[in-house]
Amino acid sequence: MLAAEAASEAVQAGRAADELAAYPESFRASWLYDELHRARNFKPWMAKGLYTGSLMFGIDQIVLGGRAPWTLRHRHADHETLKKKTEVQPIEYPRPDGVISFDRNSSVYLSGTNHEENQPVHLTLKDATVPVKINLELYDAPEQRYCPAGVYEIVRDADGANPRLQINAQNCVHCKTCDIKDPTQNIVWVAPEGGGGPNYPNM
């Protein structure tokens, strides 16, 4: 909403192509900034373990009220922490039972996600060879697992040869996990055409 207000003010003032400097200023003055700032150390503390994290974040919140004079930072970007497939054991999850757990396609359907078929694709690759040569070879194509909507899929010929990445952009729920978690930062996520994406009509 703050960004929309800043954009509206800029357009009305005839500044349709400049930087929206009013947005970061209004964000810093909002309740949202204060709320996020007070919770800023949660993830870094919890990365140190459940007990240590719970104790230290409890002190941060209860004793200091979220106004600690320090800000903890992660040492690495999220995509740099992904382990290679040789370092982990595959997890075999039970099939969705339709009562407590559900398959991805059903969940995407309930979100009301839709993108016009003729709009420019908002998910592209910097290098089309990377998903197979690097991501599949070293990480067993993690984009198939970290995407909650099944947008990324490794497809093969009938004999199992010639793997390639298929991007089902129509399913995208705009979580931007791929933009953050892709180990090679090869996926380019841009804002899609207005009005597209998840709708969540029953919320």
C-alpha cells in the first residue's frame, strides 16, 4: 500500500519515470518497519539451534523488547547454504492422504492462481544449460522440491534420457523461493502482468 501511494503521488506530480524516494521514507516511518525491526534477530538466533535460539531470542524479545542494540546477520546468502546431493540422504515423504496432507496441484487450484496465456513469461533462465549441467548433476535439481507449486519439473524422453527443465509458469504463486534458493542464481523472477497470480478467493 505504501508503495502504491508513493507511485500514485509520483504519477500525479508528473514524475512517472523517476525513483520512488518517498516509499522507503514512508516505510521506515510505518508500524510495519517497527514490527519487522523488532523481530529481525529471530532467524539468526534460531540458526544456532532450538535451545540456544529460544533462550537468546526470548531475552531479545522479553527482556529487551525487540530493541537490542545489535543486529545479527547471516554469514552466507540462502542459496549458498544448499548442500550437494552427495552430502545428504534423500527423504522419502509419504504420499498425500487428502485429509491432512495434499498434493501440489490441488493446493495450487485452491489458491486460484492464474496467468494469461499470452503474457510475457515472468520466469526465465540466464543460461538454459545450467539446470541440467549443474543443478541436476550436483544438487539433484532442487528446484523440483523447493518450489511449493511444482513450477519446475525435470522431464525426460520415454527411455529416461535427455533430461531438461520444464517451467510451468502458469502455476507460480509468486512466493519467490526460486529467486532466493536457486544455488546458481540462474532463475530470473520478474513481476508478472498485473492481475495474474494467486487469488485465494476463499480467504
